[in-house]
Amino acid sequence: MDHTVFNSRSLHCKAPYGAVPCHTKISVVLRPLIAEDFLSCGLVLLQEFAGIEEEIPLSCAGTEADRTVFAGTFSAPDEPELCWYYFHLVRENGQNVYLGKNGYVLEEGQEQPVPWQQTVYDGSAHTPDWFGQGVTYQIFPDRFCRGETAGPPDPAGMLGDRLVHQDWGELMELPEEQMPYANRDFFGGTLRGIEEKLEYLRSLHVTTVYLCPIFEADSNHRYNTGDYEKVDPMLGTEEDFRRLCRRARALGMHVMLDGVFNHTGSNSRYFNDQGAYPGLGAAQSQDSPYFPWYTFQEWPGRYESWWGIGSLPAVREMHPAYVEYIIEGKESVIRRWLRAGADAWRLDVADELPDVFIEKIRAVMADEKPDSFLLGEVWEDGSNKIAYDQRRRYLLGRETHGLMNYPFRVSALKYLQGGDAAEFQEVMEQIREHYPPAAFYSAMNMLGTHDTPRALTMLGGPVEQPGSRRKRLAYRLTKEEYQRGRKLLMTGAVLLYAFPGSPTVFYGDEAGMQGYEDPMNRGTYPWGHADEVLLKRYQLLGQLRQRRPSLRVGSFRWIHASGHILAFAREWRNEITIAVMNVGYEPDSLLLDWPGRQASDALEGYRFIAVDGKLNIYLPPQTAMLLV
């Protein structure tokens, strides 16, 4: 596509930039070559949800040098929409030509024009600003901290057959290859242990503590809920949770809970296939009040489940009784835990929740706690995601406030591993163009989560991973691999903290934790053995994020993205912060415009003198700078 003809990201061609609120007037300008002999032009607009297609004529606004100029405006729909558009041009000889992202397409050709996306969202919807501006810390509760005086817990009387490790530093149990979900080994992390480490989190300038599931379940990950109304007793009690939230709030932190509402555990008070709960579950009796929540092909042994895993029976989310229990009832699960102190919910597998179900959660959260935040787990561009043959509406203003930014993780790691900075720019620019501004600035950016290998292992580890799961479990980076991984992780952390959205740290990444895929990435936090070099980098970045408004709320501008060099600016009022990084194995340099006499690197203290408004920055290999 020739961007001199039309560039959807240039204000010379389309204004305003990116996603727009309902009713917005959008102007477009097309500049084809005069030699193309185009006599007229129209914009073809499709409203996907409403099923409306129309052609809006553009006026010929004269010529500019060797180009014909067509210009016009159109109005965004009155309701949130996902719109698509391309251009229809007619030559003087009557030939119809179409212009899309794939360039000119002739009428008689087989190729179709690829349309541009125009997101239209509810501009009256409120997005709390505390999440996107702050730093998030994700905790896998069983593996973070038992507590200063706590020993290994006694699992007697607890749900399931639990193996408890006596030594906090032991390797976890690794299920056999054919049993990847038998996560029965526990280390005994607790809510009180997390509370005791809040001052540590404060040293990292954390503002959101995101907890993987805390509700009773028979697995260490607890994504197979046993009872939504009960904290798992190995973690503590509801009062422990309330106290954690009060203490976190006093330190300027919010608590985010993980809501797993697409499925329950089979060993739960609702399904109860093992009879562990006193009441009748759906697997025990068709007279159970929970029986209508599930879909049985043949009761009780054949039923719908998440990805075919029998221990995770899927629920009928829109069954009125389930909606009442989870969302809308006076004592619903959503309301109950917000009242207990939570400020946010993260929706597990949001792709598998109906849009209306998510809308209802958002509405109840707004009613119960107006400044609460709703985050969705989506692994792709959430503005145009199709899941189960349905185009989703996560970001149009009535569902989630923000999404987990897995596209950031994938493209950032690829760049850090030696990829082209231009590819990272393109992926992120698609997100920026497609997402409403509030959603873009409220994205959960990360380099790793409980569902991905550790960033340090990805960046430093061998290209050929150890072949068996057991070898990967025991594998630790060599000294050389570790040093390489640490340098790149420190560079990646600068990218993470400087980019718009909430920088999110998976517990222990800042301490040098390693590990391949689940469950190997879920080791115990190495208290007393953290990598101090890494830790200090994360603490400094958190401090800079807190002190510099440009890093929290500043506008965003690309400066350079090519090869191993990436640079962008964050600006707020008279404050500017420029992130510059070189992931190559050789030193390089970059010439930057600079408004002042000098600049300093806020990370290492290096100073640079501006000459005629220019900074010549020397970039050592695999390093990053924050110029202020």
C-alpha cells in the first residue's frame, strides 16, 4: 500500500486518529496520482453489527503537485460499532477501481479490497485511571510467601488430595506427560504472607496487586473453583483477605481478583462429583439446584467442559440462576468480594464468556463500586476478535475497561531476541489505532504471566529447549545464558515501564526467577536469594514511573524503529521522557531532536550535551536508556 495515497494513521489523511466515540465527524483525504485518471471517489462504509453498508461520496478538492485530492467527512454511528471502510474510485474511461490496505484492486480482478478498521465506542463510558497509570504485580498465591513464622501447612480436612512440600525451595511435582493438569502439589503460600510482603511491593512502587484465584479448589492453581464464597483454607480466611485489602489500600495499592466464571471444578459444591461437599451437586442429582448450570450429553458422566477437560465442567453462563449467583444478586460473588475489599476483577478466558454476561458484570461493578476496574484475558487484538464465530465487543465501552496485552509480550520478546524494531512498532501501532484511547492506556502490558514461560528463560535460554518436561523442569541457565538473559530483561523492563499501559511484573521476574512453560514457571519466590541487580532496576523503574507524569499519562510518539534500535517519546506538559534501546550485539548511535541544552539517562546517570538542538546518543549493545 502506497501511504502517499492514503495512510489511516496520518492526520493528513484521516482525522481524528484511531478509534472514535459515537457521533464523531471523521474527515478523510485521498491523494492518488493525477496519472491514474480518477474522475470520482467514494468511501464505502460497512457497519458490521448493524449490517449497514453505504457509499459516501468524496469531493474533488483540486490538485497538489502531481496528485488529485479527494476529501470528505462521514459520521460515526450513534451506537458502538465495528466499522470497515475502503475507497471506490472511477477512472475517466468508466473503469471501477477499489483501494484497500492491499492497494488498488480492479473491478474485474479476483482480489478483494482489504478494508481499514474504524472502532466506534461509547464515549460516555468511564474508565478508572488508577490501573493504567500504575504498576501491577501478579502473584500466584501458593508460591509467593508462607509468612515469616509459618511452616508447611497441614492439608488435613482440605479439599482434594494435597501434597505439601516441606521445603520452600524444593522443585515442584511434575505430572506425567499425559496428566498435565494434575496440579496437586502445594507449597503453602498464604494471604498473610502476601500482607507481610506489602512493604516489599511498595519498594517496587506497585499500585495493583493482581492475585491468581484465591477461592477454595483442589488444585494449586485454583482455576477449578470449588466454592466461590470461600477463601481456600490453605491461603487463609475471608478476614485475612479483608485485612490484606485494608493494608494494601493504606499503602496506596488496589487488589485485583481473578474471576473464573466459564467453568467450575468438578470437585466443587456445584458439581460435586466426588461428594466432598454436603449438598447435592449437579453430578449427584438432577434435582440439584446447580443441575441447570451444566450441559450433560449423558448424565452424569458426559458433559460439556473447558477444552474437553473433565475436571473443568463448563457452565451455562446465561442461565438466570447462574447470573443471579455470580453477578446480579444482592449477595452475588461479584458484589461480595468488592465489598470485602477488592477493587478489580480479571476475567479468565474472556473469549468464552458471552458479551451480555460481561456487560452485566461491568454494570454491577459500576453500581457497587464506581471506580472499580474490569480486565479481560484476551490473547489477540481484542478490538476485532472473533471467538466461536462471534465478533466480540470487549472494548466498545460496555464490557471490559482494558485487556491483557499479550500482543505486547509476543512482539516485545521477539524484538528483544534480535528481531526488527519495525515489527514491534507495527504490532503496537495496530493496537493503538484500533483501541479506544482509554483502553490503550489501560492495557495490562507484560513480559510473562502464569501461562507463559519466564521472560528470563526465554531471553537467555538455549534456542533448542530441553526435550522432555522433566529436563525442562530441572534446567537452569548457564552463567553465560543468565548474563545474556539478564541484560535483555533489564532492557525489556525499560520498554515495559515506558510504554503506555500498566507495566505488569509476574512475581519473581524482578528477582531472576527462571522456568519454562506451566507449571515450571510457577516456582516459589526466592526470598533472600534475589538477583539484586535486576531487583534494583525494577525498583528504579517503578520510582521513575511514579515520579514522572509523562510515563504515566503522557502522549506517545514514535521516534525510531528499525533494526535493533527502538526509540519513542512520552510527553506531558513541559516534561519529556525518551526511551531508547539497542538489542543488538554491537554498539550503535542515534541522533535525536532535543529541546534543551542537555539530557541525562535516568537509569545510569550518563549526560549528553545538545548541539544545535540535537543529541548524539551512544548506545552500548543490549542496553536501554531513559532520557530526561
